[in-house]
Amino acid sequence: MASSNKHEFVILGGHFSGLSVAHYLLRHTIPFLSKLDSSITYHVTIVTPNTHFYWKVGVPRAMVGPDLIPLSDMFVPIADGFKEYSSDRYSFVQGSAVGLEPEKKTVNVELVSGGTRTMNYSTLIVATGTTASTALWSIIGSHENSINALKEMHKALPSAKTILIAGGGPAGTETCGEIASHFPKAKIAHLSGSSRLLERLLPSTSKDAESRLVKLGVEVVHNIRVTASTKKQDGTTELKLSDGSTRTVDVFIESTGGKLNTGFLPPSWLNQKGQLLTNDKTLRPTAPGTEGVYAAGDAGSYSSGGILDIKNSVVPLCSTIAIDLAAKISSGKSAQPKQQEFKPWKDTQIVPIGPKGGVGQLFGWRIPSLMVWGIKGRTYMIDQMPGFVKGADFIKA
């Protein structure tokens, strides 16, 4: 357990949510707490296996060709975003959490360099996110693996005659649109894996998305999933499908989402999806025994996934952390932090389909194709990546 005059924030995860929370703590939460009791020193440790931030939002376009989004623009060293802080205020540990002892307030970390390390924490923020099945969509090991995965697509797609994309969410739908727009001669199949594309959106929006893909020559197939894939010696991939049939394609792209990285947490803390149970407004954990532990991003039950939920949750989460800590160190005479509540952007998704437009909803209202292009389809928001690494959205409290 951390010493009484030192408070150690340990953040597990160094991507969208983990970095955002780290910046808010360093800029706002810690200075506020220090005013309440200057005898306590605060330190932030970010535990993450990756050294670089990967703009996976841009993968659907970046995989098509290096001239569309240069690979150098897709990756940024995480350390570059923390140069404004003195080195005694934060540190990085390259590794992944593999175990937790909440009674002792320790987390076991498997180090990238080998071996394990037991780390003490005063406050633990679980921002471990999800990991996809391939390095195309997530950093698995070194970020070089993701660079190589994109390069493999650059090499394979131009000559591919048959392509199958599995997954009917935004990533799969966007990928189909980009590939079909740039390689119109390829025979492309898109397996939604359910009854329609983009299940979180209105049926009319889903129908519009499918219509746009069909116009680009894509075969859209519903209610069939890929159950197994085998890479053959000639470079093609044999796919076994849930209806008992098989397909052999030149390029197979799986975009069915990722698996939550919360297996090290006690099962009693988690919902059926594997997320830490939290209050939907304050984001405070609700399971017994979770004192001092919080969830950021996909790891929390309040999250439906996506960047918008992350952006909208950072301030409420950090206000909850500040309230809980201030209650322990202040007599109540000092100014107390105000509870901010999480307000999700429900029924909101922006899905480009090709470089000229797409479909989308804001709070359940459909938006025109031109707006989809302007918000996301024009650049896949690559210009926002440096800001995420530097916490640009949280300069002010």
C-alpha cells in the first residue's frame, strides 16, 4: 500500500481513455487536491504495453494506400504528449495488468521486458479498453506489428480479386466503402453477422448504408458469420461460415470488434460483458470491494464504446475521483469539487462510406451525407490525433 503522505494514481492503459484521464488528473484534479492538503504528494503512473498511440479511427482509409493517410501520421509516441509535466509527477511502465489484490491495493503487471512487477496504488483507474483479433485494428505487442499489418493491406488489396469483410459495425462498413471506392473491379462481400448493418442506428439509416454499399458493387450478406479462417500456402484464406458453407478469398478482413481487457479484475465486479459495474451518471463503481478503483472508457459499464463516450466521461469521472479523495483529506470547510454527471450522446454514429459521404445520426436524428463527409469522411479526423495524445480537450477544467 502507498505511504500515507504519498498518493499514487495508477492508470492501466495508455490509449484514448487512459491518456485523457492522466492529463486531467495532472492538470486539474491533483492541483485541486494539493490545495486541500499540501503535505500529500501525488504521482501518476501509466501502465501500458504500447509506446505509441495508434489512430485506429483512420484504419479503414489508411489500409487502402499510404498516399491516403501516411503511416507516419497514424502513430505518435505517447511520451511526446507529456513533455509539459515535470518528470517527478508521472512515469510510464511498459506492461499489462495480469492480477489484482484489492485488499492490499496492489496490481500485478507483466512487463514487456520480461518478468512481473507488483505495483502499489492509492487510486486505480482501469482504462484497458479492448484488443482486436488482429494488429490491423489494435496494437498487439509492438506498434510495428500494426504498421506491418497496414503495409500488408497496401500490398494485397490492389491485386485482390475477391475480398471479404466480416463485421457490420462502423469499422466494417467504413472499410467496405473505402475498398470498394478505390478498387471497383474487386468482388467484395460484406458479412454483417446480424440482421442488418449498424444495429445501433435507425433501420432506415442501416438501409441507406446498405444501399450505398450495393451501389459500389458490394455483396451485403446478413445473419451469417465467419466461424473459422485458414491461411493457405498460396496466400488466399479459406473461410468457414455459420451456414455450413465455405469461401476462399484473396483478402479477408475481420472487423468484428475487440475483446475487453478486464480479465484480471474480480468477476463479481463485472457485468456480463466484462465491464466494471458503475453508476451511469457519476461513473462511481457499484460492486462491493471496489473502493479506490475506477473505470475509464470501454472498461466501464456506462460506456457503449467509441470516442464520444470517452470524451464525455473524462470530466465526470475525474470529478468523482476528486470528491471521493477530498472527503478523506478535507474537514469540509474548504471548497469541495462539484459532481459532474456523464451525459452520453445516445444514438449517435458517423459512418463514412467511401470518400464522398456516408450515413450518420446525432442523438437519433439522421444527418446528411455532406455532413458525414465534413465531420469524419474528409480526413478521418487524423488532425485530432495529436490533441488526444496531449489531452488538448482538457486544457481547461
